[in-house]
Amino acid sequence: MPILLVSRIYCPRGCAQTGTVIGSVVYHQLSALCRAAVHAGRLNNAGGTVTLVATGNFADFGASMANGIQSVT
């Protein structure tokens, strides 16, 4: 799978409170990025910096509950 984009993103304190997370492990591009990072366990609600890696097209985005956040399909 080719890597299309790598970017460092700053997430503010409280970022887990709003936005939709689509997927689990692999997240849809329309997901709230910082909230998805909390869902994935890469960040907590205190904020911080995460690395975004865009890898290509996926058709299946499963839902799950993780770190207090319910994702959708």
C-alpha cells in the first residue's frame, strides 16, 4: 500500500469531545482527526501532536467503541 501523505497535526485540549469518527484502526478521511486519534489510543483528551499517514482507498470502515468514543461505519 503506497503512502500518499505524511503530516504532523496539533490537536488542542478537549479534542475528543466533538466530531464523528468513521472506522476503527483505519479511519475515513471525513473523520474528526483528533477524535480519531483518541479513539485509536494515540492521544488523550489533553491534546498533543499526532502523525497522519494517508495510504489510499479503503471501502470497509468497521465501527467500534474505544477509549470512550463510539465510531461509526
